[in-house]
Amino acid sequence: MSRPRLGSQARERIKSILRKETSRPAQPEVDTLLAALRERYGAAFAGALYYGSCRRQTIPEGVIDLHVLVTELRPAMGTVAGTLCRILPPNVYYLEAQHGDATVRCKYAVLSLAQFHRLCSRAAFHSYFWARYAQPLTLLEVDDREAALDSLVTAVETLAGRSLPLLPPEADWETFWVRTLGLCYRAELRAEGGGRAGTLVAAHPDYYQGVGEAVLADLPRRRSGPARVAWFLRIVLGKPLSLARLLKGLYTFDGGLDYVAWKLERHTGRPVEIPERVRRRPLIHLWPLIWKLWREGMFR
């Protein structure tokens, strides 16, 4: 089965949109965090990607989301953490920095430059990375911006090529994004409700319309049984993969349990209490808590 590819004109059109979107300046609070990250990773620091709801705010509130790129995993993080990141990227960490009188906080995921370029492409089966990188973000201090932009266009191509066979032929740009992002959310453990995709699209209509129209004008819209099977597998495999990343994050992310509880409370409006026994021995006692939260509808 042939895999649809964007033509050169469509790629350049999308790249032009991405060039503008990824040049959007970050808030001064983010610059403070970047300075701390440069100090933490030294010569291995190769830039960052800034995405998420804080990016749309004048003064970021809550926890800022960053993806940090490093030249090599083991020199940047050590042998054990680097090996874990190579097996199941990314590694997730927490950072606080003082910005004037305020404390700014970020959750940042680390992966290598080589992983970033590969995970934007069809070499990555699961949607975890290429779905994120097809959405609006800012490139921060990335030396080879053109190479990064090319990979972001490839992320859009991967997302579209794999989702269009499941969409009706008459789908417009908005339907394309809402249905496609909805598929990606189903392939992860997420606390957000079903309307999250529509909210994201409404927050960046110019970006999503421009990229969506370029995709729909260039790629074929043929229904495909194998594509449907592939998404079924992504959804089935995505839950344990998300859980594995969550468990790995307990050892790399200071305050990881509290962050997960905060995230669930934020998106569901329901309080989440972490029992002391879970804090003491998470690998033993976390499973009943996860099962309890799942049965209560906290994960989707």
C-alpha cells in the first residue's frame, strides 16, 4: 500500500505557516526557565519546543510545558536515565526558577535531536510525538531551525496520512483536525473531556485552517481498512505506553504524584488524594489507586 506524501508546494506552504507560528516569542518567564535549562545541560542543550495552554497566556499560569532537545542522551542525563529515555522516550522532569518575585514552574520532556527528527516521521508508529509536533508550538534556541521545521512538516504529513483514511471525503479543515486529534487523544491516558480537540482548534483557528486546507488540497482521501486497524492498535497499545511513561516519570519527576493529582483535578474538577502508602511505595500501591480512578472515570 502506497503511503501518501505531501507535494513540494504543499510542504512549502505548510512550512511557511510553521515558520511564522514557531517564531512566536515566549514570555520572559520562559526565558528564565531556558537559562536554568542551559545551565543544567550545558553543551548538550540543543534547544526547546514550547507548547501547551501557557503559551497562549500573557503571563503563564500553572505549569509550563517544554520539550528539551539534547545532542546526546547519556552525556546529558547519565547512563541509567539516558538508557531509559532511549528505550521509552521521553524522560519527564520538573523545574522551578525564580523570576523576579515569582516562582515559575515547568514540566519538561527530554529527548535527543535524533529522536526528535525520527519521532516526527512514519518511523514512529504511535501518535504520541507526531501528533504533538503537528500542533502550534514555538522553537526556542534551536540552532538548525530549517531542519527542525522540515521535521515539523513531516509530523503534519504523518498525522494527516494516517488519519485521513478514517475521515469522510467531505471533511473540511475543522472536521479534519477535531476528528484527528480526537483519535490521538483516544490513544493515550488523558483526563480531558471529549471536547478538548475542538477547544484547541478554536484557540488557533488561523494555524489549523491554513495547515488543514493545505493538507486536504494535496493528500488523497481514500478509506482504508489497514489504516483503521493501525489506529485500533494505537489505541490499544497507547494506554499501557502512557502508564509506562507515567511510572517512569515517578522517578524522574520530583513531585510527580502531586502533579498527576493536580492535572486530574484541573481537567475533571474532582479532588484527588494521594494516600501516604502510595507515596512510600508507588510501584506496589499505585496500581489499586489507578484502577480506582479509572473506574471513577478520571481517565479516558
